Amino acid sequence: MIGSSLIECLLNEGIKVTALVRPNSKRRAMIPNHSLVNVVECELDSLLSFDTEIIGNADAFFHLAWEGTVGEARNNFYLQNNNVRYTLDAVELSKKLKCTTFVFAGSQAEFGRVDGLLSSSLPCKPENGYGVAKYSAELMSRMMCNTFNIRHVTARILSVYGPNDGENTMVSSTIRKLLKGEDTSFTPCEQQWDYLYCKDAAKALYLLALKGKKDAIYCLGSGKAKELRYYVETIRDIINPKAELGIGRVPYGKNQVMMLCADIDDLRNDVGFEPEYSFEKGIEETINWWRERI
């Protein structure tokens, strides 16, 4: 979702893009068919042997690829450890391509649970293997980039939604069930959550590649949190205002995160980022995208 949105953003700026994708990836179809886009197959474990003559030189490398981002795979420590190595391989490849900028896609999972706004000044206390690996990859890739004189910029991404998102995220699954007339069930939905539309996330990543400060960390969100109830009711009201949501049917899980919101002052001040999409506007586009596929 974020990668395809980023490519569209770059194309709108007239920028040539080479997209590295896993062989036989079903998500390849999400990549825009455009004369400025070159799609090249490459496994994560093949980054070091990638033929750089296919691309020549490049200005920036966006490292968005990661295995095991959901479910039990988050605590598959061997798999997550491989992701750290692949990130370092990506830095090596960016050096071969003579990139001057490396943008690393971090995660809010690096922080662990926090009561309050997430900002780069907060200590990281990750609570799962995914968060630990993201934090390790961030630190090591930054150090390696410094040895290669490559500007390293980190975007710690919160909750992004939009077309091309996974089917089982809260937003996607709610849309799909309501469009199909199926029952939905939720926790009491008292969590304070920060959702950012994928096109805004792409714009932020582009601006970070252009203007992000060397070695800086930016929390990527809308900067505004609302109760989860607001988001699910907004989705319901657009699709079927009479639908029963089932809020409160599901108990909170162990270690439920109740607050997730980004402090985006650094994004505003350093690169001039400001979200353009309200949740209402972004979710309407997302719902229309799903309508065409159900």
C-alpha cells in the first residue's frame, strides 16, 4: 500500500522509479504501469548480488521491504533477525547505486506502549521481536550509512490505511464486512488512534528524501488522535448508517495499546509536511476502491 502510493507520488513529480519486488509477488499488480517505472524482481536475500547495471545510479533508496509484519511472525526471532541483515544489504546496494539518501521505514512498534504523543525524543522499549528488529535495523543502517557518507532518514510509521491495504487490517476488514452485509464485532473502541491516509504517507516519505535531516527520526502519522469508535462509525455511516457495529462485544486483549498518536512537529518544521486528507475523504476513496473489488 505505502510502496504503490509512494511510486504514484514520485511519478507525479516526474521522477524515474525502479521498484524491486519479490519474484511472483501478487502485489506487483499494484505498481502503476508507467514509462518512468521499471519493475525488477529481486528477493530480499539477493540484494547483495543485484545487478546494478539494470538501474545505473540512483538518488535515493526507500527501504520498505520486511518479512513477518503481522501475527505470530512478529515474534519469529530468527526471521526478524534476517530482516536486520537484509536492511544492511539494502544499504550496501544503495552504496553501489551511488545513492546519497537512504530512507528507512521504521515502526511505532520500536517505542512499545506509550501514554502520550510519540516523538523521536522518547526512549525505545519494544515489546516484540518485530519492534526489536526494526530498532536494531534502524540503528545499524544509520551507522553503516554514516560510514558510506549516505544521508540516513528514519520514518517511524504509525497506522496507515487506504487502497491496496491488507484484507485483515481493522479498516479493511470493517469495510469488507459492511459492504458484504456481514456482522462486525469490536472492543469498546475507547482507544485513541492516529490514522494517516496512504497518499499523505507517501508525500511525507518523498519530502523526507528531499529535505529530511541527516540521521533524523520522524514519527509518521496525522498528528491527531480520535477514539476508535469515531473511525468505525464513520466507515459504517458511509456504507450503511443502519448497520449494527457490535461495539463492546470483544474484550480488550492483553497489553492493549490505548493511545497511539504521532507528534509531527518535526515533520512540519523540517520538511513542510501537512496531511491533506481528512479521514472522511480518505476513507471514502478507500471504500470506493473496495466496492470495485467485492
